[in-house]
Amino acid sequence: MRDGMQGSKRYIIIHIDNLVFDLANYYLDLIDLVNETLVSNFGINKREFTDLLITHLKSSTKPTEDIISIAYQILQNSYNKKLEFPSTQSKNYFCNSIKVKFNNAKKSILKLLPNSIQVLDFLKSEYFVIIGITNLSSTLARTDLKLLGIDKYFDTVYTYEDSIKFHKKNSTDLHNIWINSTLNTTSSTSCDIVELPSNIYKPSRRIVEKILNDFDFKPLDAIMISRNMEQDLLPAKLLGIKTVLIDTQIKIKNRSNLRILLQNLGSKHLRTLLNLYNNKLISHEVKPGLELKSMQYLTYALTNK
């Protein structure tokens, strides 16, 4: 893959989701986490929340909206009046207990995929400028990339618009309390976090064009790596960027939550999960420049092509 890149800075654009870390099972496990918290702390029925989740997603116009953001909205719209805190002391106790529970659980369900760290180490040692793209919102990216310990590998990570709205920290509003207790909004990362404009979603050449403009390099100086030809690699290939498709063979563990969502949602919301569940990618006449079965083959491919 080094042909045409000698003597110039080399750039690797990596779609982090389901390639570096397991976003699919993470989201499905978060549904269980939110459900468990609602039941144990609020006495809210699991099915009631799931029905509200489905209703929200059916009407959502944000294809990258994540489960935690949705949970905030449901809490705000459906339960805010039901759950009030009589004093600052009770509010603080609630915040601290939820924060400990939530963060401890996140550490156990947020997982790196096999060989991802070894590949990132290799790319760093080869002096590639590593650029990431993720469907996570900017706030979650700062928190989760730091938690995974992978922010140090990237120069910049591009995220989507943050649908979580922050208000006063001393508010007794349930939505604000939940946000302040579960997210570290001041978390700093070793890499820059750049939020994509709100009107840009996959698949779009404008995402790739923004990266080209921000870093001021030519398409021939870059390689884009992803596990999705349709959503990620096709726009890059049309712009002349070398593409590598890697099928990370993710197995969906939480099939009960997946079944509920697939039965009730349109494909635009969960196309990625559906592809992962079926363990196959959408076929296109446009093929990637290179197709690999695992991340572990990437280091060999980059040094021998």
C-alpha cells in the first residue's frame, strides 16, 4: 500500500466503530444498563421503557443518535414530573450512586476488538497520521475513547453532533441530574475531537472532503479502513482514496434486545447492527482496494503491498 506515498506524510483514516472497539454490543448492553437503573432506582417497568425507546426511535430524524441520549430524552419527557428530589442532599446522593454504578458498568461492557491495539501501535511506529471517525457523539467520544485508552493513538477523531443538552449543574431537573452524574463533560483526550456539521451523515463524501480540507492532503496520500463498504469506504473510493475493507466478524451477544429493536424499527436506524447480526456486508459493484479477514493482517498488508 506504500506505492505513491513515498516522500510525503501518510494518513490513515479509521472508522473506529466495530473495528477498534465493539460498538454494536456496547449499545445493546447499554439498553440493559439503562433498564436496570430505571427499575432499581426509579421503580419503572422495563417494558414501559422499551416501548418508549421504540416509539422515540421510530420518529427520530437523527440516524446517529445513541441509546444514552435517547434515555435522557425519555427521562425528560416521560418521568421528570414523577421523580423529584426533596433536597440537595437527596439529589447529591442520587447523583453519586448512579455515577459509580454507571461508570463501573461501562468499564465492563466497553470492549476493544482483537488485535486493534497492536495495529494502532504499528501505525504509530510507522509514523502514520491516524484520523478516526466514530458515530459516537462528541461528549461520549471524549469519555469512551479515554476509558478505552485509545485516544493517544489518534491525531483527531471526528464525531457527530452532540444531541445531549447541558444545563446548570445545580438543577433538580431529572434530565440534568442524569447527565451530570453519568458523563464527565470536562473529560480531556490526547487527541482533538472535531464535531461534524449537523447536516452531514453517512454515507457522504462531505465527511471525507472535510478531513481532506482540514489536514490539507491529497487523496493519494491516504488510506481509509472500515468494515462497511456502503457507509464508509464507497465515498472515499469515489474521491480517489485507497480503501481497505476488514470484516471483524462481530458476534451479537445480546440477541433479545436486538430482536426487539429489529422487529420495531426501520432499517435506517439499525442497518449496521443488522449487517453484523447476519455476519455479512452489503454487496456492491464497487469493490475495496483491499479486503482483509482480520485487523491482524493489516500490518502485513501495509508493509508488503
